[in-house]
Amino acid sequence: MLKQGLHQKQLQKLSPLQIQIIKLLELPTIELEQRIKKELEENPALEVNEEKDNTEKDEQKETNDEFSIEDYLNEGDIPSYKLLSKNYSVNDEHKEMPNISGVDFKESLKAQLGMRQLSEQEYALAEYLIDSLDDDGFLRRDIQNIVDDLAFSQNIMTDEDTLERLLTIIQDFDPAGVGARSLQECLLLQLERKHDVDDTTKLAKQILNEMFDAFTKKHYDKIIKKLNINDDTLKNIISLITKLNPKPGGTYSDPSFKVVQHITPDFILENESGNLILSLNSSRVPQLNVSRSYADMLTDYDKNKKNKSKDQKQAVTFIKQKLDSAKWFIDAIKQRQNTLLSTMNAIVDFQKEYFLTGDESELKPMILKDIAEITGLDISTISRVANSKYIQTDFGMFLLKSFFSEAMYTTDGEEISSRKIKASINNLIENEDKKKPLTDDALSKKLEKLGYKIARRTVSKYREQLNIPVGRLRKEL
């Protein structure tokens, strides 16, 4: 049974300023710069605080004299909708910049398809196959499923044999290996294109055809024994196969459109004779202020105008909203800077020995809660600060969250950082015998000799976090 009733509840609602701060806190410096540019474009009451010479000031004053609030309120010249936040009409012309992208390998395949003599239906089927390829150039879908899709969605009746024949045609296109249904088939298609078929190529085909699983798992002893070859021959075969392209679809991206990611540090830490000096990287972030002329015009209008029309009241309300929005945005930027600095100062103080030396062994175990207790901020706030932010030091640039690590203990009961153990694992693997790489169990035993008593499964977890493959996949001849 449904009942109606009145209830009192206490709910915490975020103010517009708090929402602004939360959103800005998550942004790294490069994205903050873009966010400020966007706000400057959208809010005429916000401006960059730049020092102007006398000439510029005179020009600005002259412009202000010529420009008044009446420009906003002239009903004869500007329709009322122009004074609202969504200031565009359905009849307005909207121009958009076209998206520019690199060369699409699917378009290249379709161009090659056009040079083949096919019936209209065969051409449509082949195009459908090309569109079914993924970004790597592979056909991941089952042929029978494609037959069913064509029947139901395109009302085109075909069979597996026809699609197999058309796929064979596509597999003959450039780049070599395109249209393959597996990595094994992709590599074999590329070997088939080789004109200089020597013994190494023949053996490579045999390995891929008959011993692909053993090859991927690096069971080289089995391959050597079955083919009755020596280590040098197998090295030549491996060299040939590893030069093949496992993702042929990626070869057609235009290098001129390649995206290069440049990391801009959010903090700069300098060591001046043992004194650590932290600063925010604000070189790309402009100083902002509320437009004085914009605020003065509104003040003058409020003083001089008593009887305002409905449209004029809407315009004044709109302008006040923009002024409030500008103030909130500036305050949010300032609070963001204060929060970032207080959090980073706490991290630097906590890890002072590390930041003085750059020695990873000096890193202490540190979790978000530790910094939250020092700063008096919420854990979620510390998380937002640490996420996607970088610090530039004398010994490199680092992601803030990389300084956070759980605590581990030595056999003597000493508390150490998990990063120190990871560094030890990495060092052990770098210096291992590549013909007999260390298993996770062997790594665990070696770490115990170093004083780190950790389980094999923990070693496996740390190894995976370091993006290091298991022992058998690290094996070399």
C-alpha cells in the first residue's frame, strides 16, 4: 500500500563554487589551460589580467566610452534571445571545422577492391567484409555469423564458400597480412608474400603451421628437437618472424597526423643546497580577473534606470549571472592552487629523503590516508590531486600517484615501501640468466635472502604491475 507523508531530511548540497573546485582539481595543467580558454570564450565578464601600456589603456578607455550597456539592451537591434545563455536561433548558420584524420586503411582496401573484376553483389559482400575488419586489420568475426547478419540485416543471401573466396582476395591486398583471422594466419600470409624463399623461410612456415603454440610459449627445446636444428638456425628463424607486422591495419595511418603526447609538469621541485623549494607550474595559466568595465556598466545602469522592460530585466539578470560565474571561477582557481600546494608540500615533507637524493630505496610507505591526515583534507580530495598530475624534479619527471605505495615488512620487522621491493624484483630480472629465467617462486626465494619475506603470489602481482612477462616468455637462446 502506498502512503503519502511529510518527512524532514538533512541533505548536503554542493554549491556552484564547490562543484567548480572539484572539477578543476582533477585537471592537470595542460587541461586547465584549455578549460580557462573555454571559460574566457564563453564568459565576457571574465578577462585575462594583463599589464597594458598607456596607449593601450587610452584605447581601452575610448572603447569603453563608445560601448555601453545599451548595446545589450537595444531591443530594436538585438533580439531578446541573444541576451539569454543559449544565445542562438534555429535560423542561425552554424559553421564547424571539418575533422582531419590520417589515411584510413579500409578506404585503401576498398580502392584496391575497385581494381578487381567482381559482380555487383560480390563487390557489396567484399565491402562488408572490409568494414568488418578491426583496427589491427583482423577479421575477428566468424564467417557463418557474417552470413547470418547479411541475411537478416542486409537481406543479402550468400554462403560461407563465397565469403571465404572473397576474403582470400582481400588477403591478397596491401598491407600484407590484412584480413587474417588470427595472429598465426597473419604471420603466414606475410611469409607467403616473400619472393626469396630460403630454408629459413620454409622452417619459419613449418613452425607457424605445426608448432605455433610451442613458439609463442618459447618452448624452444621442443622446436629444436622436432626440427633437428641448432640454436643459430632457430635464432635466424625467430629474427625473421619477429620482423613481421602483427598489426597490419596500423601501417596505413599517416605519420604526419601522429599524436605526440607532451607531458607538462604541474609542480616544479628544486633542490637549492639541501633546501627543497616547491612551486606550481603556472607559466601556462593566465591571471584572471572580473571585467571592471563590464561591472561598471551594470552598476551605472542599475543607478540610472528605474523603469525597466521585461527584456531589459532579463538582460541585466544574464549579465549578473556572468559576473557571478566569473567570480566563482576565479575563486575556484585560487582554491585549486592552494589545495594542490598544501597536498604536494605534505608529500614532499613525507618523502623528504627521497626528494633530496632521488634514491628509490629512500621512499617510505605512503597511502592517501597519510596525506589526508597531515593536510586535513578528505581522502577523495588527495586522490583527485594525485591523479594525472606530474612533478618535475632534478632527477626526472614523475606521476604523483607513483609515490604512493603500501607498506611491507622485512624479516627484521622494518617497514619498507612496496616500490623498493618492485625495484629489487626488476633488478633481479635484469641480471638473470636469460637462458634460464627466474620463476616467480625463485624470485620469492631470492627476495627472502635479501630480507624481504613475501609470498610467490605477491611477487607475481608486482611483476605484472611492472609489465614483466612470466619466466618462460623471457627466455632467450
